[in-house]
Amino acid sequence: MPEEDLDQVVEARIGELLQSAPRAIAEAKALIREVAFRRVEDVQRYTVERIADVRISAEAQEGMQAFLEKRKPYWVV
């Protein structure tokens, strides 16, 4: 990627993250902190369980419903 495109690419990525579900972002950060530097075998089941818990949350259900209804979820301004 040319260096002059870097700012535009970073801004685009930040825009995507700002449209993400707040709890999902917080949970992803927490999961990364929890499993970083540990063996995959040691955290695989824990990771699967955390992801499953998040997927059944009200926020995740809103995200799926918004997707199916072709609308933005409530957290996107």
C-alpha cells in the first residue's frame, strides 16, 4: 500500500469499528486480553463459550435483526 493512502485506510477502518456493536467490541478486547500469550489448546473451549454467550445477547440479536431487516442497528448513528 502506498504511504499516501495510509491515512485514508486508517480512517476507513476506524469508521468501521465505530459502527460495531459496543458490547461486542468490549468483549473482543476482553477476550484478547484473557487469551493472549496462552496456547490455543488451553483457551479454545473458553473462547467458544464466550463467543456463544455474546451471540445470544440482546445486542447481538438486535444486530442480526437489523441485518435481516436491512436497517442499521440502534448503536449506529
